[in-house]
Amino acid sequence: MSAFHGIAALVLLALLLVQVFTAPTNRMVNSAALVFVLAAVGGLFLFGLRLSRHKLPLGVVALHGAFALAALALLAAGVLR
């Protein structure tokens, strides 16, 4: 399940980045893309820990989710504006 989550997130992030680089006029959407990238970096870190069978640090898990939710809110605000 986490592999599907990560693959879907990376594909959708790539689509968002294509939009940002082709029409970078909406600052909210641009900010959302940046925060999504930070969330993706955290997700890749967590995925690496999971592959090495280490315990996932709760703080990093919480930050990963918080960044993703903040980016989603920025994206919604930018699109609905």
C-alpha cells in the first residue's frame, strides 16, 4: 500500500511541476508544489527507513503528513482563487 501511495504521489507531483514550470503565474500553486516536494523528500526518507527495517520516527511521519496537508490546502486555495 505504501508503494502505491509513493508512486501516485510522485506521478501527481511530476504533473504539478510540469504545470508550474509551463505557467508559473499562480503563487499559491507554486508554493504548494514546493511544499509537496518537501513532503516527498520526507516520504522518500521514510520509505528508505522502512526498506532497511528501521522503526519510523513519529516526528518525521507527522511532519510528512502535515506538509502534505498544508500543500493540499495551498493547492486548493490557488486553484479555487
